Amino acid sequence: MSPPEGADGSESNTVAEPLRAASTNPGTAPNATRDACIASAAALLDEVGPGQLSLRAVARRAGVSAMAPYRYFESKEALLAEIARQGFVELGEAVRKGCPEGVHLLDVEQFRTMAEFYVAFAERRPALYRLMFSGVIPDRRAHEALWRDGLWSFEVVIAGIEVLQKDGHFRKGSALELALHGWSVMHGFVSLALDGLLPGKGGMVERFGPHIDLLIDGLRA
């Protein structure tokens, strides 16, 4: 099953928009400057990566004073943690679109679609995906919101496996361990693909097809 419009790298670009929307919203809300800094940092992340991103560059891009970002983020790491947090929210929402009627009604084909949406997210926003799962932010637990929303994005996979176990589609055992296995397969594939280490041609979602088949076969009861 193919990702919905926009989930396969089409013009919708639904992940970039929430991170950057504030920069086109002039508003007078107290957090307008904060949102503009996040939007500018997200754009710079795509262009130069986290290593070359600085709070001064973010301020220049946002059109605010050099000290403005420090009012909201004590460090570059804190700003990157917020961008990563938003990325996890977007990833969780994207994956949940694979089961539009709710995870409690999930079937095997929708589980496949959820996996495809995960890969599509990474293909569409590679710099953001790398940030979310890299060591750039060494202690995730030090950023409570990042840790919380990262777990939230993963909980739907555990819940989905529990449903498919209850329905007799997936093997018995720890849903957490099975979910970790599934995530390891998806993340490993994505990491190799983003680094250009996979043979063959075509989009990541298309090339992931045989691997999701093997993953699901291994999970079946």
C-alpha cells in the first residue's frame, strides 16, 4: 500500500511545514520570536546540518537580535532538542495515519503501511531524521519533552503489535521486544539508505518492500 499524498516526498512536505510555519506567520503572540528561531534553525539544519548550525546564524536567518534565541534556548543543544521533539511528533502522527480508524482496529496490511510511512518520513526529511536518532543530543533524558514525545512516537508500534497478537496474526511474546526488533529493521534500512550504502535504484519506500515482507513474516504467529 502506498503512502498518502505528501508522505512519499511529494509537494505536500507535511513535516517541514509545522517546523517552519511560524516564520510566515507575523502574529504578535509572545512566542512568535521563539517560533521564528525554530523555523530558521529547521531550515539551516536541512542546508548545513547540525554541526554548522549556530544560534547566531539562527538569529540572522530569523531577522532577530543575536541574543534573542538565548531568551528561549539556553544552548544550541536545547534548540536542537526542540526541533527533534517536533520531529518525533510529526513522525508519530505520520505513522498513525497508517491506521486511520484507530490502532485498536489495526490489521496486518495497515501495519505494513505504518512501516512504509516511517520510511517515507525519513526519505522526505533526512536531516531531521538524522538529528532525531543521532548522538548530537547526547542525553535525551535531560530534555524531558524530547524524551516524552520520542516515546510517544514509538508507543503506537507497541500498541499495534499487541492488537495483532490478540487477533492471532503475530506471535506471542513481549510486544516491546517485537516492536524493538521491527524498529531495528526499519531504522537500519533507513540509515543505510540515507548513507547511500544500499545497492539498487528507486525510492526508499519502494526498496523497503521486500524487507517489510520479511519483517512481517518473522512476526507472524
